[in-house]
Amino acid sequence: MGWPPRVGTVDWERAGGPPLSLPQRAGLLLGAGAMTVSHFAQRARWRLGRRPPPKVDLSRWAPPDTRAAREAEALLREMSSPQMIGHSFRTYWFSCVAYELAEKKLSLDREALYVAALSHDVALFDPSPPPSERCFTVGCARRAREIATRCGWDRERQDRMAMAITANLNPVVPAAVHGAEAHFLSLGGRVEVLAEEWKVHPENLAEILSRHPRGGLAKDALAHVDQERRRHPGCRFACLHPLFGWMLSRSHFTLDAR
């Protein structure tokens, strides 16, 4: 294993999410900058009348009726704020839409995606994270692994789920490095956090937002982001601040409750 390990990988998680090195900080900022430029270019094209993507049958992606899925939902509701509960469910649904619309259909573990989506922010609400967790995503992954272990998942499946959680803050999450679950959770999270509604058919968007309204997300999320960057000065949120806050505070779906 090289040092520091690649951010968001299993080796990085095992190391407790070590502070970013200078090259990692530079890469993160460059990636975030490129993502920001792409975001506003796509938004401009959408406002000029670009056609929406095809509608997806969301019933095919109903949450799995499994012990792991139920435990992940219970953990989310126990630890998180109402705003972040909705955020986690929307992230799952937007990830499903991203997968359905992808040109290349990679093998995807829907249950692992669901558990990762519902677990990916829970440790933001941990009042006293252990010193061995220097990024909240490590705490999220470890809690999700506890669920998976109780449910008999093997190590390889747990690793794919964990990387979907720990890589989620990376601007680019290649499936070849982090797995399909991580790749599509990242795409869905980007739609959710940046309100990229041009990537979702209007009827799908209305259905998702009616199930899980988005009102109050920015204020609640930014409070926890600020807490995280103060706790862990070497983490990704600390590096991306204030760009992340600026983007999130300005992201609104047309159908958002104001």
C-alpha cells in the first residue's frame, strides 16, 4: 500500500481516512473546479431548451425487502435529521435514475447501493467520533459494515458498499477504481446536491420530490459540513470549503419547496 492511500479506497478507509496530502488537495480542487465548470455549462444548455432525458420506471428500483436494507433505514432514522434522511433517500433514487440512463450497464448490487445511500452521511451526527476516524465517511462505512456483517455479507461485497460511501465526496469516482455502486452513488449524489434536474425526466423528479421533499436541506447540511471541517481540518470538506457551501446554497430544483 502506498502512502497516503488513494482517497476513498478500502486501504484509505482502513487507515482511518488520513488527512489529504498536498497533491491530493490539489487534485481534489482541480476536480471540483472542473465539475463546477461542467455543471454550469450543462445548466446553461438546459435553460436554452435542451430535451429532458427519458423517463425511468422507478418501480423497478423499489427498496430491497431485506434485513440489511431495514437496518440501514433504522440507523438513518435513528441518527440523522429529517433533512438528511430525505437527502439520503433522494440520493438513492437519483442513483437509480443515473444507472438506468447510463449507456453501459455495469453489474450493480442494488442492495449494496441502497445500504450505502442510506448510510453515507450518518456519522456526521456522531457527537464524539473516535480519533481513529479522521473523516466522517469512514465512520459511515464502518457502521454500514456492522450491518453487513450481521447480515452475512462477504468481505468483497462489503468493500464495494464501503467504497460507495468513502469515495462519495470525490469529484470523480471511476467504476474501474471504486466499483459500480460507488460510481452511480456519486452520480446520483451530484444530481441531488447540485440540483441537476436536467439529468432527470420531469415526471421522475416530481415523483422523487413528492416522496422526499427537499426543503431545508442546504441550511441543515451546511451546519454539519462546517462541524466536520472543524473536527477534521485535513478532510475533503475542509479542503472544498467554501466552494461546496456556495454551490449547495444556490442549488434548487424548480419543484423545491421554498
